[in-house]
Amino acid sequence: MLDKLTYKEKKATRDGFGAGMTQLGRRNKKVVALCADLIGSLKIQTFIDENPERFFQVGIAEANMIGIAAGLATAGKIPYTTTFANFATGRVYDQIRQSIAYSHKNVKICASHAGLTLGEDGATHQILEDIGLMKMLPGMTVINPADYTQTREATIAIAKHVGPVYLRFGRPGWPVFMPKGTFVIGKALKLHSGKDVTIIATGHMVWQAVEATRELEKNGVSVDLINIHTIKPLDESAILRSVKKTGCCVVAEEHQMYGGLGESVAGVLAKRHPAPLEQVAVNDSFGESGKPDQLLKKYGLSPKNIYKSAMKAIKRKKK
């Protein structure tokens, strides 16, 4: 399947969210949207234009937005809260825990501008801890799509899921390469089959992993490549099937090494099938201002880093 993973255009994953919201507005009258003064950044203007009575602008008051969303969910609506990932999680963690997760409210927390690829806004806005924060909340589903298409499909799919969801996406233009109609909550996607090493990636790092896989295959290394778009609930069966075949694993994510997908995968392997595992993630550091590609390279999240980690995992397997 690797030869089919190409792209003709780049679109931001946040644009996929906006397109999904437009479709939802036309299909599901229970869906309502709330925004913390970032309509343009979240790409929801068309939803607002078509459904003005189902939109609530709360201003720069994210905690209030979460409280309102919890109330709307209690009344039978399906609220989508929208803001930057840093404000959607870190700023309002108490409100999410107490008003949404604890009572299992049907609220969709939709967060743009996540990770290093936020770029020039710098460390204060480049949250790299949000996946860890959200996955630790009981009952919270955590989704991190790979491209525009997958984000659009995830946005639509979570409306049918009963319970709180954290949907994470990003700012920059990114390759649109995922096949349409393949997104299912909780089900990993096998992108390429191989026998030497498993590479598991999420979000923007899936494309980085595709490029690394091409280079590895050119050099005689057979790769099992998996897109984990749903971090919780984790598709443990897909991970175990792959690692039992290859004997080693690399996990790539645009997040802190601590608390993210890598630790979840490590936990599965430790309990059920111990095997060498390497992580490609930000290593206990804040980000900084810069171009997305420059930051990914500087902080060790490039295809080259995935390639090196795969070779290291294979070497460890042979010891």
C-alpha cells in the first residue's frame, strides 16, 4: 500500500475539522458549536453562517465554555467546544474533569494548533502534554488524526459516539494522503505490511513515518506501518499482532515522550509481549518559535529520526 500513500495537495487538519462541522450542521440538528474567540482559526464560519442559532461565542472564557457545554449536553445537545489545544486542556483541566469527565457528559472537546507544528507562536502555545492530560481522564476518548481527510471523518464520527471526546488537530498545511472512508474510532489502520520492524505513528507524525518507511524499504528493511489515530481506547490487538510478527517497535508522536502514545504502547508490550521499543517524541522539553519543519527537525521528529530509531530497535532485537 506504500505506493498509494502520496499526495497532490496540502491542507491543514483544522480545515478538515471545519469541513466536518459544515457537514454535521446539515446532518445533525443536535450538534451545537461553542468557540472561545477563535472562529477563523477553527474554520467554523460556514457552520455559523448556516446555523446561527446553534452557535455560542463565549469570548476568551474557556472555563465558562466548558461549563456551558456540560449544560447543553445535559439538555440533550451535542456540544463541540473549539479553541487552541493549549487552552482546551491545560487552562480548563479542572472544569473538564469535574463537569464533563466525572459525569460522562457527551461533550466533544475540539482542539486546534496542537504540538510543535503550531510554529511561530512559540512554547507558550505549543502544548505537548495534552494527550497525556486527556487520556488519564476516565471515560475520555482521545483522537489524533493524520490529515485533512481523517480529521473531517473523525469530526463527523464522534457525533455518534456517546461520551466525552478529545479531538486534536493542527495549524499547518499538511499532506492529504489518507484513504477516504477508513476512519473508525478505536481501530488502527495498517498502512504497510512488513516483517522487520513495527512503526506506529499518530497525527502529523504519520506522514513523517511514511517517508521514513520509504527509505527503510529502499535499504532492505521491511516495515509494518500503523496509523494509531485513536489513542484511547487503544487498539491493543493491532499493536500486538504487528510486534509479535516483527519483534520490535518504534512509536512516533508530536508530543512529550512522557505521557503520550509511546507510554501507552510500552505498557501494552510490557504486560503482554515484551519487545524492544524506541520513541520518537519531544524529550522533556518545551518548544520554541520557528517554522514547523524546522522545529520537527530540531526536536528530533523528522523522518530521519524515525529511520534511525527503527535501525536501533532492530539492532536491540538481535542482541
